[in-house]
Amino acid sequence: MAQMSTAGTLWLEALRRRWSLRLAAGESRWQFVLRMSGWVRLFVRQTRWLRALDARDTLRRAAQADPWLYERWHRPYISTHFDGDTRRRIVSSHYAFVMRRFPARLCERIVSGGSARLATLRLDGATGAYLSLRKPSRGEAGELSLLLLTLDKQVLASCILTFDRRDSVIIGAVGGAGPHTPVEAVREFIQASHGLHPTDLLMSLVRELAALHGLKRIRAVAAAARVAGAWHGADADGDDAFWQRQGGLPAESGCHELPLSLAQAPCADGPRSRREKRQQREAFREKACAAFAAAFRTTDGRLPAAMAMASRDATRARSTATQRPASEHGGMLVAGL
């Protein structure tokens, strides 16, 4: 009887919070009722899911900040190839990872639905840009947005990440400049960074994140498996050709398997002017990665304990791994660390 009462309380609280999203989501009452009928059809599994969300303080607070979590697994999520059990596992694994590996201040911002400014990038002859982490407005493509923004908060590039298990990250979508970002802002960034495209910088940062956390696997969702309506911004770079330039190979579950690192073409090759531009571009990339990595350290400059151990293990593994060669993208080196 007490068990039923607990389940009833969880259902009432979840329904109340989900109702609060109705107007913001543009749902009519009939659409809301239809969604809730799906909850009822999945009553046993939905009750288990509500209990799982309530069992961990981090998941409970994440669901309170983002009530879509109550039904995230009901519909296609990240990849159309993932089934309901896989979707539930990924959501739970992601928040467990954030809680265990991120510094407390960063974890709190992410779980509560806020945004975190990670690093400001200085650009030669330009106003600069900065990196930010935040929850996506809707979670169909994943749980965490990494954005490159101008100082005026215009989006230069973005990608949506989700941590899967303890040693894997899935890229659900990659997009270029936002619809309201002037073309001149993107052109200025590329020129000031000596030819580095914003989406290529984000891929370098994803690989830096993988190195920091000791991840052994990076996957990216193929265009055919992308969830319909999951990506509302410009997506010129998030296609299969982009993943191929990143060294991606087709894998299971509608994903591409990406290498943990890409070998750089030697900066000594080619005309002197081109060599100098490559050197400047790679120097900027390295500084951006270093600034990004610093945001994941604790206040005393150290990595969280679990993160440091995983990072050491991954470094040893990568020291014997074979790197895939980087390709040229519009006359620039693509995403190598």
C-alpha cells in the first residue's frame, strides 16, 4: 500500500510539472491528453522510470528543471535506431556521468538547466568569442549543447552531446551559424583564427573532452538516423560528408564511429605562407583546447578524482593507438589535436 502511495505521488508530481510545459511547448489540451495517454499505456515501465528519476538527487533535480525527462524515452531520441530501453539507459548514464566527472559548480549549473561560460577565446584583429555549455531547449538530439558564440551571443557553431555509459559520448547533431548570426561574424572568426572553421573547432573540443575524461569511444549520428525535428538551426556541416572528413566510419545503431584523434599534416609541407598559416591555426586550436580543458578542473586546478583516473587510463591506451589522417577542408586542417 505504501508502495502504491509512493508511485501515486511520483505520478502526480510528474504530471503537474509536465502540465507546466504545455503552454510553452504550444500544446493544446487534446495534444497534452494524447501524450499522457502514452504514459498510461506504458504504466509499468513509466512508473519504473519515475522511480529511477526520483532515486538519485541529480536526476530528480534535472527532471524538475526539464520535465521533458519524464517522457524522453517515449519517442525517438538521438538516433532513430535506439529502442526504449536504450533511450532510458542513455539518459540515466548521462546524468550519472555529469555528476561523477564534472566539477561540482559546473555540474550544478548543468543539472539545474542553466548555462555555463567555459572560456573566452581571443582572436587576432577581432572582438573574440566564447564557449558555453547548456541544456538544449528540447532534448531529442541529446542532453548537452556545446556552443561557440560571439561576445554578442550570436551562435557561430554548436553541437549536442550525450555521455553514454562511462567511456562513450554520442554527438546527436552539429550545426553551423544560427539563423540570426550575420555571415560576416563567421567570416571574421575564420579569418582571425587563421582558417579554422567553427564546427571543426568544436570537434577538436569534443576530442579534448574525450581525452580529459578518458573516453574510449566517440560516435556521431548519421543523417539518415537523425531524429526528425531534433535540430532547428543551420546544419550545413552536420551531414555524413562532414563525419567522413572527421575520420568517421559507418557503425551500428545509425552512427559513425569517430577516431579519438586525427594525425595532423606536417606544418613544414607546402609554401612558406601556407606553413605559417597552419602553424598559427594549430597554435590557436591548442590554446582554445587548453582554455576549454581548464574549465573542467576544480578550484585548486586539479581534475576531479574519477576524471583524473580515467584520463590517465585513456592516455596510456591512446599512446599505442593508430591515428587516422586528417583531411583538408576548404584549405584548412580538420579537427586534429
